[in-house]
Amino acid sequence: MNSAPIVYIRFDQKILIDMGKSINFTGQPVLSQLLKFIDKQKILDLSQKMGCERYVKSLDGYTHLVVMLFGVLKHFDSLRELEIGMFAEANKLQHLGIDYMVRRSTLAEANKRRSQEFFANVYSMLLEQYGPFLADSRSRKEQKDWERLLFMMDSTTISLFDNILKGVGRHPKSGKKKGGLKVHTVMRYVVGVPMVVQLTSAAKHDHYLLKEVHLPQNATLAMDRAYIDYAQFQRLTEEGVCYVTKMKKSLIYKVLKSTTYVNSKGLVTHTDQHIIFEKGDLRHTSRRVELWSKNKKKSAVLLTNNFELSVEDIEEIYKRRWAIETLYKQLKQNFPLHFFYGESVNAIEVQTWVVLIANLLCTIMQHKLKRHCSFSNLVTMARLMLMYYVDFIAFLEKPEKDWEYILQKANYEPPNVDPALEFVFD
């Protein structure tokens, strides 16, 4: 049997040897390695149980999910691009666990008819399976008591060009109102991905989710001032949940106790007050903490029902709320949420759920790495190498491994090679 030809390449006055195959070579494409986190049979069983396979000939729930993940990870902005991209990888479909080449008309119909609840349940199933792994990947020794059960609540709006879902606000010049999708999210800090997700029109008020969510006892919830609701604050207190939020200036309250703290220079650092809100028959006791920055003349006022935590901890809890803003930025920058593969409400929600699933799979892959790799770099490399036969984790652990191997081989002087030649084939 003849061995593969060795190619001698002249480069920077040295002769390098290209063996034609990466030493990180694997038998599965990168997308297939991401799909290993998903149990195909469980997805098919879920789709069957939810009645999503009725009148379906070929595009089952699992194939639909894989094709949509392919489009989202490759950043395709239309079904036509997705269809052509699938044809380009026709010889690798079996590695993805599918044997059907989907057409854009079929996919458009599936996005319109297959319920977004199926993809929502897929996300919940994956989160239940990998949530403990993501939480345990952080060092417990460095965590404070409140950090282990720290949750953040917020929402973000995805603008739509058509008024498919009721938008919020109007354009300052044209006065026209675009459609909008609002993603209401609860995220656990140590997990780093959405734990609870509700999709509504952009006109839905933020505090809608506060009424729906019930957190475990001794949990801490950080949120912004859009969630001010005395009745819900009282409910959280009765359920043993600590909340920390920013206080609105217009709130009316009565001060029960007040303590002012100053530094060695006589400047006020913070004020700690016990206050009570009264609204009809409702009475809610809370703690008002006003923090004065060294460099700013304005103060920040935080509200909490925890009277035992230090002021520093309360301030730190609210600062951790920024993690959910970072999550939204991560989703919008790394995945296609500014264009959609369909114009129906269901199609838009399906793509949003697929983006969340892709984000979860990439986060799991990131946590399996021993070396640090930013999420954006990981998603970029996944997009570029999605159908390459490369051990993705091994590559990300040491991207320069192939190049170092080539440089080592450059010291080898092959016999009977004319140094004047640029390329010599043996």
C-alpha cells in the first residue's frame, strides 16, 4: 500500500513538511461533538409525546433541531443560505445523526407549525441535565453563602421590522412603532445561563415574571427598579427569599430607624434605614441603603428585605446583577437575533429557543476546557470549523499544536530536494 504523499513547502527560507492531516484529527465534525450533549432518542420521544410528529413524513423533531442549530451556529441569515449550506455538507449528514436533506419550504412550514413549546422543553431538559455540572464548575471555596443561591431577573427586547408582536415605544422621528419580542429571564449566577425564560410581546411589563417565579428558600434575587411591587416583595419575604433592587425616587415610605456612617474625613459613606411601605391594607417593612461614591456627587439607593447582610454585601449583590446584562450581550453579539427565518410568531420564538439551546451547548463546551477561552472566541471558532473533523476541545486547549508540530518537522532535511524549488512532491 502506498503511503500518503509528503509535501515539502518552502517557507521563510525553511523547508516545512505538510502531512496533510491535523494531529487534532477526529472522526466527527465539530457540530457532531456539540450534539453529543443531546440524547437523540429523548428528543424524539419528547416530540412524539407532545404530538409534534403528526402528519410529519421526514422532518422529525430531532432533525428540525439539528438543522436549526446548524443555521444559527453558522450565522446564516436566510433559509436559502441554510439550504445551500446543508447541500455543501451533504456527505457529513450521517455524522449528525440525520439522513434527510431539508428544503427551505419544508423548514419554513415546520418553523410555522411545530410548536415553540417543544424547543422550550428541549432547553429545560438540557438545563436539568447539565445545570449541576455548570454550577459545580465554579470553586465553592471562593463562594459566599448568598452567592450559591444568587439569582438575577431581567428582560431584554428583540426588535422586529414587522409589527408581528406588539412593540413598545415609538420612533422619535417617524412615529412608527416596530414589532418586538421581549425575553423575560431568571438566571442563577453560578450557572451562567437562563434558568427560567418567558417570551412575550415587547409591550409586556417587566414585573410580569416576578409574579410567576417562585425561588427556593434562602435564595437571593437581584433585579432593577422595574420590578418594584410591594405585594410581591411581601410574598418573597414570606417565602424566605431575599431581594435586592434599586429604589425609585418616587416611592412613599415611613422611616422607622436611620443610621448614618461617615469616614475619617467626616464624609458620609452610606445611610442605613429601616422603612415601611403602606398601600391600603398592605404593610411591608424593608431596608433602605443609600451609598455615596467617592468620586460622584450622586448616591445610589438600594432596597432589600435582608436586615443582617453587611452594606458591602448588599452592594456586591446588586453589582452581580450585571451578569445577566452580560448574558444578553453575549446572546445578541454571538447569535443571529437581528434576523429571523420566518415571520410568524411561532417561527420567531422557535429561533429564539434554538439560540438559547446553542448558547447552552457552547457554555457546556467552554466549561469542559481546562484553559481559559472567551465565549466569543469559542463561538467564532465553532462557526469557522463547524463541519471540520477536528477534536474541538483539544484544539481549543492548544490551538498552536499543529503549527508547533510543523516547525519541529522543519528541522528535518529531506533527501534529494532542490532548494530552488518552491514545492516538491515525493
